[in-house]
Amino acid sequence: MKFYSVGGAVRDALLGLPASDRDWVVVGGTPEQLLALGYRPVGRDFPVFLHPDTGEEVALARTERKSGRGYHGFSFHAAPEVTLEEDLARRDLTINAMARDADGRLVDPYGGERDLRERVLRHVSPAFAEDPVRLLRVARFAARWPDFSVAAETMALMRRIVDDGEVDHLVPERVWQELARGLMEAHPARLVEVLRETGALARLLPEVERLFGVPQRPEHHPEVDTGAHLLLVLQACARVQAPLTVRFACLCHDLGKGTTPRAQWPRHLGHEQRGARMARAVAERLRAPLDCRELADVTAREHGNVHASLALAPAAVLRLLERCDALRRPQRFEELLLACQCDARGRRGREDDPYPQRARLSMALRAVLGADTAAASRQALAEGLQGPAIGARVHAARLAALRQALGGGTGEGGGAGAAPDASTGTGLPVR
């Protein structure tokens, strides 16, 4: 029975990257032998165990055979006679099909070390095309390492996966898992680019695919194309190391522009509400976590109003805070502001532009949260007021605190959407 370190840990060590979690393959062993050594079984579909001390995963060497559609459409064979080379042959990419033995010797039957040197993502065997998840994984690795190219023959196999309808059988949870991981890589725009080049984006995220080729007003968007803008926004997210909630919200923030009638191009009036409905539908289809769903919804609805907020009077700012549920969800509101900043900076040549809206609205929220609403309620009760009248006093206290923080301004104007073609003063359009 021989143990080999395999996969990502071997790859990352050759790249000089920090050690990742190690996975192990056992050749010549049986489940009974591992159980006798204290390993704990955890695999359902094939024999996987956890080391009794380190908790690292150990799997028996196995082969696999396509038996149905999609990610789960495989049958596995694990037995002592399965060789290490046979086990490595079923892996996705050559750079992930290397192993090290107990003495540290590299086992590289498929040229993974060469492909690491040449910065190439290449499939191990034609069996790559049998598992549609591998397409998503390649796109994710491309987002991690932008200096790696996808081998032409691998790209051809990825297109075949799409053409054969395999991606249509992916379970939503698996799509979300790979999409979320890809969005969190250093170059999330490349995730979208690779998915688009293979045709998978049109199948998995048709709402995003439709953004490409849709023009915007060049005075506000030097990049013009809405899809190109989206890629720049995702890179703006990466530059500030935004959390997944913000990155997913930015992915979905402009979906409504893909449904604007051609006759209205390059203007996109009303795209926010359309986009919010689409963002909710995408999040539901992918079964995204609740925090991602909620932020995507509010970002799609309100990003134009946040951009325009420098021109809003205190009363309109308070309405914006209330619509965003900022008083109850201040942390989510801060994430909304970060998403809007990334949107503002996702424009060619404007990557480092200031975004004063974020600081102003953060200050506004602090002022409203700091208002002495308890005192306002007590005074209202002392005067014999009830119900809505008390609420009106609380609202007045918040508005007074906001006016003071924003330096005055008593008007009720400047409401959201009052000037749909206006700019915020920093070159950002309301729409």
C-alpha cells in the first residue's frame, strides 16, 4: 500500500505558491486496511477517508466511466490493482494530474510540469469532455492565472461539451460553487470571457451573455459596450478585494440593459427595475445564498440613485436609505456602496476616479442611526400622541440629524429619479 500526495498541493508547490490542503491517493490498498489504521470513511460514491490525525482526505486509487448525463453521471471502480497513472488519467488538467511519493519524487505521466512552465491549461485525456464541471473549472483556473492560456484542443473540447448539451444537465449547486469561486479569483473578468468563448455563458447565464454588443452612451461609458463595462466592473471588484456578495451583485447590476429595445439604444431608461427582477431570477436559478440574492436585488434597483445621490436633498437621501433598508441592514448598505463604487470605476480610463457618493451616504447613515429617536418617542407619548404620529416624530428626528450632518438643506426635492438624464457631477450617469 503506497500513499501519494496529488493534485493542487503538488501543482502549487511547483508554482512556488503557499501550501494548499493536501489530498492523497492510496495505491494497492483496501478500505479494510485504511479502517484498521484508524481512517474515517466519508465518501458516498467512492472510497474516501479522513486521516485520523491531520484530517486530510485520502482516496483509494480509482477509475471512472461515463454512465449518464451531467456531473453525477459516472460510475467508479476502486481496487488494489488500479495504478496511480490510471487514477491520474481521470483528472481534468495536466497540471492537476501530478503526484509525489513518500520520498518526494514527482510522478508526472501527462506533462503537467511542462504545462506549468509554458503556462498552459490542457486536458489530460478525451474523457475531459464527459464531465461538464470541468469546463467551469478551467474557466475558474483561467481567472486565477491570467497569464495561462487554454490549449486550443482543450477549448475545442469545452465547446463540444456545450454543443452536446452536457452543461444543460449541471445541477445549480455545482454551477454556483464554481461560479462563486471564479468570481473570487484575482481576474474574475476572465471567468466570464472563457465561459463566453466556449458558448457556456449563453447556456448558463444568458442574461449576462445578452449584455455584449449592447451600447451605452459614450460620454458616460468610454468603453461603450455594456458587456465590456461588466468585465471592467468585475476587475474593479478584484482590485478592492470585494466580498462575494459584492462581486455577484456587480455581475447582475446591469442585466436590465440586455432587454432594452434596440430603438432606445444607447439609453436604457427603466433598466434598474427590469434588472432587479432578472437578478432575483438568476439568483433563484443558481440557488445563490440569501445575502448574495438580497444585495444583487438592491444593487440592481438602486445603483443609479446612489450614483446621483450627491444632488439629493436630505429628505431624498433619507428616502433612499429607507428604500435600501439601511437602518436595519447597515452592513448590507455599505456593501451596496462598495458595489456602486466598483460600477463607477468600471469604465475605461476612470478606474481611479474618486467616488464621493460612498463617503457621503456612509456619513448620512451614521447620522440617521445616531438620531435620538428614543427621546422623540418619549416626547410624543408625553404629548398623548399614538401610532403614526409617533412614527412621524421619529422620522422628523432622523431627518433633522441628517440635515445637520449634510450641512443643511431643508427642501423635499431631489427625489430619486427626478433627473434621469443628469450626471452626478463626477461624470456618472443616473442611467
